[in-house]
Amino acid sequence: MQVDRSYNGREVTLAMGDVMEITLEENPSTGYRWELKVKPEPACSQVKNWFKATGGPPGSGGTHHWQFQAVRPGAAEINLEYRRPWEKDTPPRETFKLRVQVRKDSATPGSARSE
């Protein structure tokens, strides 16, 4: 399942074994990076985490990717903050929150709903 910025504040349902990939734009050359503040454990485990540059001129951004696998039935939450790590007392420039429900069966894999 592919998840992007449009899923912010939503809930997704995964079946055991499903892999979900979150992709968000990032430009580390400005100092801003996405930080994973709340992990979806124990319902999901992080499989991979990487940044891919767009390939443009120096200073161009790219996309940050996280892959999570549904490993245990239950509810979880993923919270990410887009911030400069050294600006501890400054609110994040942006946040991303996603609720995850992991089901034992595959009755509704990859479904999403807004609140």
C-alpha cells in the first residue's frame, strides 16, 4: 500500500503481512528532515527507511520513504515531524499523522478512511 501526504490525519487498515510505504517530500539541504516521533509498534515494524534525491541541481529535494509491515493485530499510530533537528524549541514546520488498524484476515486490506 502506498501512502502519501493526502493520508495525513486518516486511518488505514492492513492485513497481517501487508507492507505499507509512506512517501513524503523532503529537502535536507535546507536543514529540514522528517523525524519519526511515534512508531507503530507492536502492530507494525519498520522494514526500511531511506531518502531518494530528485536528481536535480544541488539543493534540490527529494522523497523520504518508510516501509512498515503489519506483524500483529491491533491499533497503532505513526507520527512524523518535519523540522530542523537543532531547533528544539521551535514547533515543527509540518506534521504527519496516520492511524493504522491491523487485522488478522485480509477482508479489507489497504482500505483507508478520513475523519
